[in-house]
Amino acid sequence: MSMDKLTNAQIAWRAAQDIDDGAYVNLGIGFPEMVAQYAPEGRTPVYHTENGVLGFGPAPAEGEEDWDLINAGKKPITLKPGAAFFHHADSFAMVRGGHLDVAILGAYQVAQNGDLANWRVGTKGVPAVGGAMDLVHGAGRVAVITDHVTKDGQPKLVEACTFPLTGVGCVTRVYTSLAVVDIEDGRFVLREKLAGLALEDLQAVTGARLHLDGPVADLIVPEAP
């Protein structure tokens, strides 16, 4: 079934609107890194990266990179006033010690009970789960940003994950290209959806039942964040 959907930039923008001012935030490698571009005016999250930087800023201009300053995805970063460097072990002590408010990650699958699979699909994927397994249980809140379906149209929101797990019962909110879905009491609870998308069409591309808990708001984002 063909339908309009949000771009990655629009999904990242929507997720950024729920990050509080001053929150300590870890963004997953790749697509989730885009969230840092869209902090609402007047809010200043503090971004953390597993390789040992707290308080980094946006990417430098092309040609001005300092390759001693990179994030966990090996991309160049800048530093904000007050930024700090520390040992890799101290970085993970922050994660495991519950000092991060939010982690925003990508996903291959999210189950209705909050299980997350985001590192391996069968024989395809990185060699090991890496720091994501610490983030999903160390951060105060874990959210996922993702397309609603795979490239071949299969649901990413499912009854139970079939790929190797990153974490169990860890995800509380999913921002997709079609909807915003909370995970509560082992259920997907629909909070927002694209205005022109019928509920039955959304359900048809979701691998588990969508529950309603009051009115469903329109998912509204800028055309070009």
C-alpha cells in the first residue's frame, strides 16, 4: 500500500520536541544523530557520546574538522563551552549509573512490550550489540525513531521481536514516519498519526494491535525542519 510519510528529518524534528531543556541525552549512531539539529528554541540539551565527550556541539564546517574530536559514530563534532572529555570507562559509568535522561535509538523491530532489536538482522549487522545494551537500561527514558515499515513493507512495530534483542522491555515511545506510539502495560498506545491516514490503514502496516487511550492527535511537523 502506498502512502505519504514523514522524512527522516521530520521524524527527528518531532522526537526533538520532547527533549527537556538541560536534559542529558545520548543519540544513537546514524539516523538518531539528526535529532541534535532540531532542539526547540530556548532549550539546550547536553549531548553525551560513549567515546567520552559531554557537551558537544554541531558538526564543524567542511574543511574545519578536528579529527581528534569525534562522536561514537566517528563523525566530527564541535565543543560547547563547558564541554568535558573523559575515559571510555567513565562514560559507561555515566550510562550504567543512570545519569542520562534520554537515549534515542534506531530500530529494526520494536515489540509491543518494549523489547528492542536494533543491531542484527539474521547474518547482517555489526559484530556485537555494543553500547546500546547499556544505554537502553541506563537512560531514564528510551525512545526510538524509525520508518514505520521496512524497505519491503514489513512492520517494524511487532507483537514480538524475531531479531536478536538489544534490550528487554526498555522502549517507552516510538516516533515513526506515520505515527507517535507509546508503549504502556505491554501495549502499543497510539498518540499521534498523520492527519490524512485512516486508522485502519495504519493498523494494516503495524504488526500488533494499536490501542487508543483518548483522542489521537494529528502528527504535525514542518515541511522542511
